[in-house]
Amino acid sequence: MSQSNTPRTSFVRTEMVGAEPAPASEVGVVGWMRHHLFSSIPNTILTIFAIYLVWVIVPPLLDFALFSAVWSGENREACTTLVQGGVQLDGWAGACWPYIGDYISQFIYGRYPFDQIWRVNLVFFLFVVGLVPILIPSVPYKRENAIYLFGAFPVLAFILLSGGNIDLNGFLLPDSVMAPGFAKFIVDFLILTAVFCLIGYGVARGTDSPPMPMMRGIAMGFAILLVVILLFGADFGLETVETEQWGGLLVTLVIAVTGITASLPIGIVLALGRRSQMPAVRLFSVIFIEFWRGVPLITVLFMSSVMLPLFLPEGVTFDKLLRALIGVALFSAAYMAEVVRGGIQALPKGQYEGAMALGLSYWQMMQFIILPQALKLVIPGIVNSFIALFKDTTLVLIIGLFDFLGMIQSSYSDSTWASPVQSLTGYLFAALVYWLFCFSMSRYSLFMEKRLDTSRR
């Protein structure tokens, strides 16, 4: 076989070639739009449709809220007679923001006495002082801050808002400590403490946990509760403000914060109870959860306001706002229990086996191993329940509590600002406030998800 005489050529590179820039269609704004907005025919159609909706909705909304809005005035004349470009308009041109400015105090404080508004402002300030540090991960002293926010602040807020010196038909701190009403209250309280200690003892025995520490914890909790109740009955020299005078954003925040704070721990206990091996505890948890989930919140509020007083003994009454708070907390706790139960069931069985192999008790396993992982998994569901609860506070209007939206609606009866755009402006302002709170909760939940994400992708 003859070999070819064709000379061979070869090339050996002696230096590395520099990196070439990415194509213009793959980077920058063009690349982002190509990958996220126009990556396929269906995505392109949806993007074009979304652009059309934005074009139809946003410009008129901005024109109504900003460009054609009225920003100053003393009464309805400022919003019903407009002259733009030499043309007199009929009041439908834009929002009437002077009306919001005139009523902003009622929208925030309701009918709270004007000379006592400083107490509400102080409560708002104390709440922010406790909330902001606990939401920032880098701020130290989390335990002390949590004790203040969930222990001391509710007591201070209640005393400042109501004035303290509460007397529930003579059962809490009457004029004389030796009064029969006070003695009966102490006896009832001690009996209730003993009953809960016995329940705690039974639960501890059924979960292989030390009974005595649980009983001591329950007794200590009731002792703290007794001190708090007696503190509520003390006279601090503040003017008493009945809850019927509360309203506006104050009532909305009181109901929302109380419901959110109470629903999470109660929901966790119910979720653990539904997965308990003790039939009585599991049955009670199932009945509680399914009952409250099967009843609309509007029915719960109506029953707590109208029907509950019919079943109470003669002379025993509860504050209307307190009844609403209890109803909202229990209703939200039932939904929270199912969210937490989903997170617990999502954990693999090996987590339980590893915790038991370490010799941890049931409550230690739940506290240190199971619940931290389960709650991290269901952060979106928990925050979703919080947002839904915050928006559902508007339903308290049906029982005569004027929350933020209720105060806006009640202002429509004032003829001083009656105009074609009054209701539109009020609802727009309410939508902005609700969106601000709900969007803030949503963004913070995303921040915590990313911070706690330990997956390896």
C-alpha cells in the first residue's frame, strides 16, 4: 500500500484565547426579556395580554390618584367644582385627598378621645420598638426582646388603651380585698390552675416527658396570669376609655396582632394534638379543628356578639371587642393547625428516629428537632394565614366594631365632603393601606425563606 506524499499541516496554540463577550441577545434587558417574557409562544401571548391589561388599568388609575387629583380644600366644593384648561369638570376628574386629610385622625383612632390620643401613639411606638429588633436577625438579645414583645407589651398596651382599673362584675380586684367577689375569684382561679396541672400531668405521662416540670410550668404560667389580671385591676390614674370608642386602624391592628400572636402557638398545640397517640387528645383536636374550619368567620363573630350573651349567667358580660378577639384567635388557630400539621408530616421518618436515638423526650424532640424544621417548611402557608387574617378583620363591622374600613364607610354620611369621588377616594386609600401591610408581610416572609434555606440545589 502506497503512502500519500501530501504534507501534513498542524497548529498548536501557544497562548490562551481571552473570553468572548456573551451574545447581546443573552444578557442585559434583552436577554432577561427573552428568557422570562418571550421564551415560548404561550409566554409571549401572556406577556402581550399582561401589557395590555397594564395599559388599560394603570394610566387611568394614576390619572385619578395623582395627576387629576385635588390636593387642597376645605369642603366638598374643592372636589365637585374643578377647572382644568378652562373647562369646568363635574367632580369625576380625580381623587379628593383633602377629604382623607380631614378624616385621617378618625381613620386611625376612631372615636378615641382627642386629648388621650397620646396613649395610642405611645402604644404604636412601643410596638414598633419591640417589633423591629425582633425582625432583624443581626440584632442581639432576641430572648429578652421576645419577653418584652409577647409578655410585657400586651399588658402595657391594654393598660394604656383602656386605662386599667378593670372590674368584671366585682370579680377582679374590687374595692375591698376581703370582698366575697374577690375571694370567689381566687378560689375559682386556684381550682382552674389545679385542673390544668392535672391535665399537664396526664399529657406528660402519655408522652414519656417528666410530669413535674410540666406541672410547675403550668402553675407558674397561671401565677403570672394572676399577677397580670390583678395588675389590670389597679388604678393608674388614666381616664377609662371604653372599647366602644376605639376604632379605625387601632382596632384593625389590635384584632390582627392579637389573632396572629395567639393563633400560632394554639395552632402548634392543636397540630401536635391531632398527631398524638392519646385518643382523647387526638379526638378533641380533630373536633376543634374541623368545627372551626367548617364555620365561616362572619358566623363566628355574629355568634360571639349576639348569641353568646344568651348562654351566660345573668349579670355576667364580656366586652364586645374581647369576644371578637377570642373568636378570631380560635378561628385562625384551626387553620394554622392544619398548616403546621402539613409541615410536620412533610418531615421524613428518619428525623424522628434520630431524635429518639439520642434519647430525647417527646417535647425535647418537638422543640429542638421537629418543629424548627416543620415551621421553616411552611413559612409561606403561615404568612398566607396571617395576611388572610389581617384582611378578614374588616368583618368585625357586622358586630358594631368600626375598624379601619368601617370608619371610612361611616365617613360617607358626612355631607361636608359628599362628592361623586368621595367613596372612590376612601376605598382607594383603604386599598393602599391594606396593600402596604400585606405586601410588607409577604416580602419579609420571602426574606426569611431565603435566609433559612439550607437546601443544596
